[in-house]
Amino acid sequence: MSTTDALWGGQLKAVGFDPVVHSLTLQIDVIDGGVSTTYDLECSGVSGLRFTNSIPDPWTYAEVTEVHTGQTTAGQWTVELVLWSEDCELVCTCDAFVVIEHS
């Protein structure tokens, strides 16, 4: 399974959810040492998707502060993105996920 370490501190640019094929794609731009890299976090077999937010003000962008993954006892994956703080998160439950780097 892919590692999500490179996504920390990135900027969430796009969210695409296809309920027909149960897939979620998150596009995240990361600047490291002045070099910008775009990543896609692709989740397949999505069975749950949740966005919670208790940060009241509108944002100028969405920072991916942390990304955590873990496997459930049933073998599914949980992918959790913390956006700015623990008061805002995007959580996906899926069969598999992969991180794709675009150059």
C-alpha cells in the first residue's frame, strides 16, 4: 500500500467522488524546497465518506495538515485527512488506496 507521508502540509486542490464506481480522488499540491509536486490520492471501493468542519470562517485554501491511514478488522482502509486542525477532517473508508505522483 502507498505511503501518504509526502502529502502532509500540502494544499487540497480538488475532490472528485464517483458514486457509480465508488471511487474518490483527492488532488494535493505539495511545495518542498521550492519545488511543487502534484499528487493524486485515489481510493477505490469506497463504502464511507465523511466531511466534518467546525471552523467557522471561509478559507483561502485547504491545507492538508495531516494524513492518517489504518486498516479495520474487516480489512478495509480508513484514510483520514486533517484540514487545518482536528476541528475539520475528511474521512474515507475504502477497499484500497494509492498515491500517484505527477511530475
